[in-house]
Amino acid sequence: MNPVSFANPIRPQQKGYIYIWVSNESENTKVWFDDLKVTHRSRRVTQATDYYAYGSVLREQKTPEELTYRYKYQGQYAEKDEETGWNHFELREYDPIVARWTSKDPKGQYYSPYVGMGNNPISGVDPDGAFKTEFGAKWYSFWHGGGDIEQAMGGANKGEWYVGNQVDYKGEGVGVAYQRTFDYGNGNKSFGDHVWNHPVTRAQIPDMVSLSFLNFQGVAGAGGSINFESVWVLRGPEASWKPMITASPSLGAGLDVGATMGIGGYSYLGPASEIRRDFINTTTPVGGYASGSLAVFGLKAGLSVTVSPAGRSVLVGRSINGGLGYPTVGQGSIGVFNTYTLHDFYKK
């Protein structure tokens, strides 16, 4: 029997099964089929690579003539250095053994400028450093002073979007230059990163939210007070819905007598990526505070501001308080304080 072939190739449109059968259409003649073969011819696989989560090769197969294939880990245009084992991406080199980049992240997204995929390679990627969509370029332009939204027509970034700006020429002589921004090497910077950690958002929503559930003030000329709070950290690598319980004893001068509760927040005057939960603690040196309130018929309402050293900058706190107070219309005090974490539900 001669082999049967099709003049036009069969192209499956979706996943499924192909059923092949033979039948006898001869009348009054018995036919037996005992040597049926089905041959499937497909394109040759020149390279197949399976990776561990952070990019180390689990297994790989390839043909010798395909050694120049460079779209590998994360599907990005990269070249593996056979001597070091590093992946040469467009803007940085990546070591899959330790899951770290070998040069700093210019945007400082995480607590370490070398961390790969935010230590979450399952849901995060860190590609070659370009805006993959027009929306990403427009969003960056909106928050960084504008610029031309263009699509690269050639080169390594062909088809990708960038923000173009005219900048001062840094070479010899006088002139201008045109700078194309492909997200500064942070293709994994998400919508949330762009918005939530932006200075405008941080000015409206503090980095930590606090709830003062018990605050005793006993300053009459001179004296002290103590404040117990629940504090939630909203930004930084240790952000969590799990609160800290803190106590803040203080010494001050003025007139501030009462028992109040309040709500407030703390803002770190530094990069959001640096924020730590222990920034709330102030032991040496101490922090400073100022408060003012009104008390009418024994009911008290007021504001307070604190400033304390934290990390490489300072932590500024502000709160609105209300409760019972000494029946004097105007009250206020200034002084120093320390804050101690009594329990952190985030840490075991």
C-alpha cells in the first residue's frame, strides 16, 4: 500500500486530539488492515531549556549550530558568560546562583539594590530595562516632567516605548543632547510601585499609620506623659497589615493635662525602599515633640507633631487627639521622647 499524504498541511486551531481510522468501503470484499502506520513530521527543536525559579539551568538540550540563540531566562535578550555563568542582559549582569544583579538598581526599588525580581521570581520579572507598553512610558512621563513618547524603530530596543527629553550636552564644547529613557533598567516596576511610592502619594498617605489607644498627659510647668499606640507599616520591604504595639514615654514643659485617644501617621523623609519597622524606635538620640490643644468643659482636642532620627534621615509623626482634659481653654507642651516596641506581630 502506498503512503497517503495531504496536499495542504493540517494546522490545529486549538488544543485537542486528532483521530485517524481506516475503513473498508469495498463491496463483498473482506480487507484486513494489519500494518497501519501514522508518521507525524514536525519542525526540529533546536533548543529547549528548563530553569529553576531564579534562573539556574535545570536541564537543556540544543543542537551545535544553535549556540548563538540568546532569548533565554525570562525570555529576554541575554547572553550567558560561559566562564562566570552570569547572564548578560542589556543593562546589567545577573548571577542566577545567588539570584542577584552584579550592579546597582538605579531606581532603588528594594532594600538591596542588587536583589533579583524582588526576591519573588514567580510573580515578578526584571527584564532588559525598557517600557514594554506605551502606557508605561506615558505614566513615567506624567510623573517625571513630561517628554516625547516614542517607539524605538531599531536597535536592541526595537518596538519598545521610551520617553525622550532634550538635556544639556555633557561633552566638550556647547550644545544639547537627546536622552531616551527606557525605565532606567527597571522593567519590573509595577503600576503600584509607580503610584504608591511616588512623592505625591507619600505626601497624602503616610508611610506608617498609627492608632493611639491610651495617652496620658501630666505636664503642668514640667512633667511627663506616656502614649500607647498600634502602628501599621505601609511601605518598604517590611510593610504588613500586622501591627506593632509601642509605648512612648516623654518629658516636657508647658501645660498639657488629660487622657486622650487619637489617630495619625509617620512619614520617613527618605526613599520608601529604606523604611524599616524598627524606625519607630528612638533610643539614642531621643526624639522631640510639640503639642497643642483646646479643652472646653473637660473635653479636649488637639494636634501633636514628633520628629525623630531614623535610618539615614528622620521620621516625622503627626496625630489628631481627643478625650478628657484639664478645663483650661488652651494647652500645649514641648519636650523629648523615646519610643519602644512592646510587641511586633509581624516578627516571630
